[in-house]
Amino acid sequence: MGDCEICGRSSDILYIVELEGARMSVCERCSKGKSIISKIGSEHEAPTRPSAREEEPEDEIIEGYGEKIRKAREALGIPMKVLAERINEKESNLVRVENERTLPTEKLVVKLERELNIKLLIKPKADARNSKIKKGKNEPLTLGDIAFRKEPSD
Ligand SMILES: [Zn+2]
């Protein structure tokens, strides 16, 4: 907490900026475009932590899954009844899935994929994900830019 030395506004977060060689603590708005040396008082604003692994979006069942199942099954010459027995599912349930009247369960999808050697799941489109907006950082201040450099005296 403190007051901005430029506009006088009190702010939870203050930035130490360097302005023409002088250091000032200013609010976020006044820090824009200036050389930020440090930021103070922003405890609840967690820094963006690079997570080891991006969250995997859940797989989605493909469009036309019923047809794909049927075609794969027919290509292998497996009657519905036989397939149902092989994967231990009710034939009526498989018929509904093939007709796309019901979505196969995750378990059934796995069994069908393995039995028929097909892919029924796809990754959702990447652009559907919320992309976090990264905050632009000001360029770091170089120590060589100190305004009041001592001249070597003779
Ligand atoms: Zn200000």
C-alpha cells in the first residue's frame, strides 16, 4: 500500500520505476512505458508459473463414430452379435451406438478401438483452450544507463 508519486493515487501495488535517473514508486498506470525496477505489494497476484505439463483437454468422440464402427466391423467381417460377445457388451447397446442414437461409454470406446483397430477419439481443437495472456515485461534496466556517472578526475 502506498501513494503513487506521480498521480497521488493510493494503490495496493506500486512499481519502483526509474525516471530520468530518479527512482519513484508509482501506481500501475503511471508505470506504463517506464523502466520498472521492482514491484511491491502484489502478494495475491501469483506469478505465472510454468506448469510442468499442460492440462490435457479431454478427448472427444469423433463425428460419424457410428459409421466408423460399422465400417470397421464390416471390413473385419464380424457380425454385430459376435462383436458384442467379444467385448462383452449387449448387442442392443452396440446397435444403438452404431446408429448414433447413444454415445458409447469411455469403456466401450476403448474396447471398440482395440477390437476394431480404429480411433474414435480426437483431441479437442487447441484454439478452444483458454490461452493465458502473458503480461509484457519492460526491458530490464542496464547498469550502464545510470545517469550520474562519476567523471574520472585528473
Ligand atoms: Zn499514478
